[in-house]
Amino acid sequence: MTRNDSIDALSIPTGVYAVFSYVLLVPLFLLGAATIWSRCVSGHWYVCTDGLGVLDFIPPFVHPGGGDTYRVPAWQVTALWYAMAAAALVLPGLAIWIFGRFLGEGKTHST
């Protein structure tokens, strides 16, 4: 076993870095989605009298008996929420995959 073989045996697999990066990025993307939601959807697509800014991203959006109302059909608000939540979960993985492919192009593998 050469010195390089022992270093390779102790190196961290690339997949571990990808998972770690994903775990770090998802909360940032969810915060971004919540910020967009509070600025563009809450108060425009529905009115919540006791809104809490970025926490308005957490359903339910309209509370019964509180004077809250939908300005568009409720299913549209729910569909938009699912789309934004899915994007916040998928986009970090896609970004990591693209970044990995971009970095991987310069590597040459020798056998």
C-alpha cells in the first residue's frame, strides 16, 4: 500500500459532501421561499389578519373565525404553496448536481 492509497482510503466520499451541502442549502431555500411568499402571496392571494411575515408560509393560510379570506380560490393558494415547497426541496439538489457535473468535467480518471 502506497502513501496515496492510504490517503484515498481515508478520504471522504463525494456523496457525503453532496448530502452535507443539501442539508445546509434546504433551509436557506425554504427561507427564500417563505420570504417570497410573505411579500408576493400573503396579503395578495389571501388576507390573514394575524399574519407573522415569513411564518405565513406555514399552512393553514386562512384561519376560520378570524376574519381571514381568500382573494383567489383556495386550491390555487394550496397549489402554489406545494409548487414553492417542492422547488425549495428540489432546487438545492439540482444545483449540487450541476455544480458536481461542472467540477467533474475537468477530472481525468486513470486506471
